[in-house]
Amino acid sequence: MWERTLQDLIRGLRANKKDESKFIAQAVDEIRQEIKSKDMEIKAAAVLKLTYLNMLGYDMSWAAFHVVEVMSAPRIHLKTIGYLAAAQSFQQDTDVLMLTTNLLKKDLGSRPEEVAIALNGLSHIVTPELGRDLAPELIAMLNHSRPHIRKRAVLALYKAIIRYPEILPQSMNRLRDKLDDSDDGVVAATVNVLCELVHRNPQDYLPLAPQLFHLLTTSSNNWMLIKIIKLFGTLTPYEPRLVKKLQPPITELISTTSAISLLYECVRTCIIGGMLQGHSGIMLARTCVTKLAGFLQDRDQNLKYIALLAMVKIVPTHPELVAEYQDMILSSVNDEDISIRMRALDLVSAMVSRHNLQPIVQQLLSHLVKSESSALPSATQALSQLASSPAAPVVKPGAPPSQSPAYRLTLAQRILALGAQDVYENVTDFEWYISVLVDLAYVARVNIGAEIREQLVDIAGRVRGARRYAVQVMVKLLSDDSFLHNASEDGGCPEVLWAAAWICGEYSELSSELAEPQKLLSYLLQPRVSTLSPDVVAVYLQASMKVFGSWAAELAERWDDDDLPRVQAAVNDVLERLEGFVTHPDIEVQERAAEILQLFTFVRADLSAYKPKPRSDFLYGESSTNGFGESSVSTEPHFPKSLYLIRPLSGAYELNAVALTAQASVPVPDGLDLDVWIVPWQEEAPPMPELGVYEPREAKRSKKGKKKGAGKMKHKGKARADEHDEDGARSASPAPVETAEERAERERRKAERLERLRDDPYYLIDDRPSSRTASLDAADVDAIPVVRLDDLPPLSHAVAPRLPSLRSSPAPTAQTFVIDRTGEMPEGAVYPAPARSPRPDGDRTPSLLGNGNGRATPTAPSRFAPYDLDVDEPRPGTPQPIKVTRAKKKGAGGGKKDKKRTPKSDSTPTTAQ
């Protein structure tokens, strides 16, 4: 019989690309026949071919027992195939693994070649049971005469410890001895194993510090030095005395090494180990920053990335050292490599302060602006550049990198986060920052409008000195037709128009300083506004009403009859523009437009009925004498009263930011117990007799003897009714008696109303019987009188002259901006003791928008994707202890010497002297 070899199988796969599945099915059938052969050579060849197919994704779990058979082959080349197949196909739940325990023990005690093969295979297939049963053999292999066996045994022991941690205490002494091994490979393997195990319980590895320090100062293997420095970075938080001991050798490594990976690991260890504190720490930090700054100018992109990555870790403790290289760092933001740009953004965000916020934000904002140099070169320029340097690719100086929408969104969010950090702590000029927000809305071309809106509204509410400038900028924004036209496109930021309309409406009294504030109404009510989202249109309508109310109230204070035609024209223009919004498909816009339309209709009627009075030398409200020498006081104003109609509707109170603890600080009123029922619970009262049935009292008495139970009930009800009648007679007049015709008419109207409501899909009818429902239904809804409010009540006679209280004068512009960081607290606030520490981000502030999340600005940790490369970052604050359970050993060989335990964490560790 002719059998295919592995080479034949590979050639067949390449020759049958069109019908590969059929060829593999035929090959598997042949393998099933060959693997049952008594000849171990044929069986091993079949297992080898099956292993190759398993690498291609085909299952071979059905051949697990045959793999064990090949593993037990006496010949070394067949045994190698068996262990290779086991490492490739065996899983933790493979049932034949229990058959390999004695086989592995036998191979671990055989020739060095078989021991090496067994150690390699065991490191892949080890299970908790195998780790427990083979622990003595693995520990014994650490003292083997061959160095490569010792090295393999150290690595295999690590895999066994991961699966069965209980063997760690008995193997710790042997691992410690291997740090002094004569072979460098064994020492490096031991250091690697300890570097992985130290994260479980760092205190247990503090006694190894002297040996590790000796290796740090004597070894020249960079990879082993990296592992040793990582070990010390994990141990130093638990032993502060190591910091002073490690500073000289690490400083020497940073200054002399040419290995970038070793340099980065030294910097990282200095940061997480607290070695950059104190006078010597400052010198070490300066050495690190100087070394890293040289890599920023290197042409190697990897060196730039490593330098930025390390500087991000240094800047929280030494920002002044990193700020010396601000220009180099900002130039990296424009790098072609996206990873370098993101790391540069992280570094820029960490080094920002009150002194460098403006240049940093302006630099970041310039990257969002389209540059003219980004256009393609002409054919002549391209040919000339190619002729000058035909070998090297042409890179235009100053050309901006390709910016995807995701990167532009990240850049815009980072600009907003820098400004809003710690409630605008770094912003010194809010007029500049408001301009930056508006510029960002123009150039971002991504969906960042909601974040810009929240910051604009929040700044207008917190910083009083910036409100006048904010209104001026928002008026210019509302009058920009191009921004309104592009708002419907992707990245048009229509939410910024929401903020602009809201600010102009809420602080409309400041718009009086503009040349013609009534022109703002034409921008707010132009027909193109209907293309915006309904929530923006609703704010536009509300702002138009507030702007007109403030302008009209101010005009009333300095009223001149010559202003009447101008006001009437403005009102007529508003009414004409509102007609298009009354039929808007959104119900919120439709309702607001209808309400504002009715208000302006009343204002127009009042203006039409207003008759100018003859001029007099006396102001409104001053006394004058009539022809009989008697003094009289004028009660009618000399301006239309409707000019003061709209302003009090929205300007009664000032809208301020609310503190985070305002709701929890509201005092509980006296006598209010929130733990008891507001309406005391009572047992259900007996049902009252049905209302609407009128019977004479004589008839009730005649039925008394028919039903005793009912008679008693009715007698009690009658007594209560008599008492009620007597009380009612004392307090109020008796109710009129309903005639039969009135009762019939009421029942007819009630039936018609119920029949009409039964067909209404928006009306839910409650068919459950209830005495309260019966009493409510008995009331005649149609009999409720309707009061028509045809006119507003006249102004009070006690109004002061010229109504000065309705118009508050604006505050003068402040030179120094004052930020309301805490927010408004309720009257009589009770400050509760904080149950926990405040939030670490410091960016979450209450918002004036009332969105319920208490957030006014986007925060960097919640919006930016993390770029954590070091997944093994140590967390000394929460170490995970290892639960050690020792099993008693039987035999005469064990004595007290073998019962050493791992040193406790509270014992005083031995450190390098």
C-alpha cells in the first residue's frame, strides 16, 4: 500500500485549488486508515499530516488517543511528532490528558533529549492536575546538569504555577537560587518568570531585591535589564527605600544606553516608582526630558512615538520641563503618522496651563482650517521635483496630513476639553474663548455642535462680564446666511444656532446697545429657519418674543409718539412671519408659534387703539392742578400699555447655574415627614347609596321593615345625611332641588357625551365600578361656566412714574472675568456632609440646558479613546493575594527544612544596601 507523505499532501492541496474540500475529505479518509496501522512510522506520518490540516482549521480531536500513542513511541523523532500534535490540538478539557501523567514522568527522567521534548510539550498542555502531579519532577529539573534543561524547566514551571498556584511556595527557593546560576540564559529565563509573577503579590518578592540589584549593575543584557527594571518598578511602591538606591544606576543607564526600549522602560520605572521627587529626582527628570527631546527631531518615527509616549508620563509631575519643548511637540501634531499625532495631542492636553492655553488652542485650531497648500501640484512642478530628486519621494513642506473625520472630531473635542478643564480654570479671556468656539463651529466640519452649544450657554450663564460680547457675537452668527445654509449639511453644527438664539433671547436687554435691535427679529423669523431641526426652531421663536419684549420695554421708557409707526411696522412684520410657523409639522413649534401669534395680535390691537396725548410739561405720574385749583394725578401712561406685556413673562428672575449639591441641600419644611404617608391610609368606607336617585324620605322609611340589613345601613346613612344637612344649613344655603325635566336633560347630555367619547381613540374609558367615579360622572360637565378673557386688567394705580422697576440697567463691562464655579444654591440650604470624595475628573459641571446629566462640557477621559499599550501596568493600590494551601507530604525525605513559607507581607523585607 502506498502512503502519502506530508510533502505529497501539500502538493496535492496546491494542485486542487478549485476542489480543495473534496481533496481534503479524501485525504482525511486515508489518514483514518493509516492512523489505525500497527506500524508506528505510518501512524506518526498520519498524525503529522493531521496536525498540518489542524493548522488549516480542520478538527482532529477524534485522533487524540492516537496522538498519545505516538507520544509514547520509543524513537525520538516519532516522540517529537507526538508532542507537536499534542501541543497543537490538546485543550484543557481533552479527556486523554489523564493518560499522559505517567508518560510525562517517565520522559522527564529519561535522556536529556527526551526531557527537553517533554518539557516543551508540557508547557503547552499542562492542566491543574498535571501541574499538581508533576511539580516535584519540574522542581527537580531546576538542578539539571544541562543549562538548556534548566532553562526549559524554569519556563515550564511558570506555566504549571499559572495553572496550579499552590506549588509556588515550594518552588520559590529554587527560583531564587537560579538568579545566581552560572548560565546567563537560565538567569534571563528566571528574571522573565519573576517579572510575570510579581504582579500577583509584590510583597512576597521584596527579599529578592539584593540579587536583582546586583544583576542590574553587572549585567549587559539589555532585554534582561528591561525585565529587572520592570520588576523594580513594581516593587518600589512597597519599599520606598529602593528609590534612593536605584536612582544612580538608572540615571547612568538613561545617559549611556543606546537602546530605546531600555531608555523608555527606565523613564517609565522612574515615573511609577516615584523616583522623580526631590532634588535628585528633578535632575533625573531633566535628564530624561533632554534625552527624549532629542528623539522628537529624529527622522525615525518609532523614536518620535517613544519620546512622546514617555513625555506624557513625565508631564504630570514636571510640566515646566516638558514646556521647554512646546514648539517641537506642537509640530508633531501635524505629523503624517496618525499614531504620532494622537500621542502629541495627549501630551499637549497634559501640558496646558493658564499661560500657554491661547497659543496651543490657536495652533490646534489652525490644523482644522483648509490650507491652500493642500492643492495638488501642477504638472510642471511635479516634473521639476522628480527631476531634482528622482529616487526619493517628494514631500511638500508644510502640507497638512490627511485628516479623516474621526481625527477632526477628536481634535475638536480636545480643543473643547482644554478650554473647559476644571470649570474654565485656564481661560483668562472669555471674549477670546467665545470667538474660538464660534470659529470652531465654522471650521470643524464634524458633528461637534452639541458640545459647542453647551459651552456657549454655560459661559453666558457663569461669566457675567462676557454676556454683552456673547450677545454681539451671537447676533452676527444669526445674521450669517452662509452658516444657516450649511447648517443642514453633515457637520454644519446647527446646535450652535440654538445657543445663539437662546443667548440673544435670554440676555436680550444687552442687545439694546446694538444699532437696531429690532433687525434681529428678521433673522430669527426668516423663512429659511423652518429647515432647521424642530428644537432649534422652537428656541428661535421663543427668542424672538424675548427680543421684542426687551426692545419694546426699553422703547416705552423713552417713548415718543413718533415711534408708533416703527413699532406697528415691527409688529406687523412679526405677525406676517409667524404665519409660516403656525402650520409647522412639529407640535412644539406649532404651539409656540400660535401662542406668540396671539400675543402679538393683542399688541397690534392695543397699538391701533392707542391715541397720542397732547404734550405737557409734566411727566407721567406727576400731579397737576385743574381749573378749580384742585390737584389731580394722571393714571394713564403716555405710551401703549402693551409694550410692557411681554417683558415680564420671561424677565422676572435671572437664570443662573445650579450647584451640583443644590437639590440635596434643599431644606425640609417644618412638619414634613417624608417617611410617612402624605394621605393617611384608611380602611375602605362602606359604599354610599348611588347618587342621582331621589326618593322621598317617607318612601325610605316604608322600606325599613323589608330588609333589615339594608334598613340598618340606610338608617346610618340617613343619620349622616341629616347631620350633613344640619351642618350645611348652618354654613351655606340649601342646594336647589332638581326637577324631573332637568334630570332627564342631564342624563341625555351625559349619554351623548359618553357615546361621543367611546369612538374617540385618544380617550380611555374606565368601566370599573367605583363610588367616586359615580359621583364624578354625576356632575354635569356641560354646566361648567366658561369665562371669556377679552382684555387684560388695567395697570395698577400704584405704579411708580415711568415704571423704573421693569427695566434694570445693564452692569458695566468688567475688566476681570468672574466665573460662577459653584452655582446657585437654594434659600436656607442645608449642606450635607459628603459621603465620598469628589469626582476625580473635575470637569463635570452643572449645565443651564437642564438635560439632567449635570454636564456642561465634554470630558477628555469619557470621549477620547485610550491609547494604553502597557496592559501590564502595575496597580499597587489593589494587590491580588495568592491563597496558598499546603499539602502534607509523606516520606522520610521531608523535614523541617522543606517547610519554609513565603515571607509575610507585614514582615520587614531585606533590601539592597
